[in-house]
Amino acid sequence: MNKQLTVRITKEFKFEMAHALKGYDGPCRNIHGHSYELMVTISGTPIDDTDNPKLGMVMDFGDLKRIVRSVIVDDFDHALVLNSSMPSTLIDEISANFEKVILVDYQPTSELMIVDFASRISKKLPSNVKLKYLLLRETVTSFAEWYAEDN
């Protein structure tokens, strides 16, 4: 093939996470968990160097997996994620009793988490590929999407 092609590839990830929404007017103000699914789509040109062991790949799926696991899954899996503006006494009590508490400077909704995830992943990708799309499924029927062209 001698034409420069742009191809998108996608890798899926799963993790368990709990959160609570500060000030929310429904049951999600309470600590509760979800089985999250994250789809990560990148784009680039398949490698055409016949001496490269990654010949024909935009990016090795294993390399993409290592990046996403290191900046998202390993951190957030089986964690409790809370808005850092929660009362400090509550944060202190929870942190003293649970190992994996993550404080974020935003409301930990799927919408804002996916924006955070896009930033974390983009910073780690090689320069020859671009993050194009993320889908973060919170429940079987509810998900948030992030598109590069919208941002």
C-alpha cells in the first residue's frame, strides 16, 4: 500500500468504581458503585516500515492497553472517587478507613470523568497517534461520550 491511510482502532476496558455526588438531589448523593466500561479510540497511519516489528499497526493494542491501564484503570479500579470539596471531616474519616480514596477537583459524574480521562490518556499517547473518541458506560443503559472534534 502506498497511499497514506488514516485508521481508527479501539480498545475496551472494564473497572469497578464507587462515587458519591456532592449536593445531588437524588440517590446518587450516597456512596454507590458501578461496573464501568471505557472504550478508547485513537487514529493514525499504519506503520509502513518493513523493518518495524509493528508493521501495519497504527499502535500496538498492547501499548494502548498499558497506557490506559496506567493512567485510568489501575488508579480508578475499586476506588472511591469523591469531589475534593466534600467536608474535610468526612474525607478524613473515609480516608482513615478505606485504602483507595481518590479526590478530584470536580463532581465525579461520567461527563466530567470522561473529560479528565481524555486529558490523562492524550498526554501519554505517542505523537503519531491522536485520541479521537471515548465512551464511558456507567450502567447498561447510561453512558457519556467524548469526541476530539468537539473539543
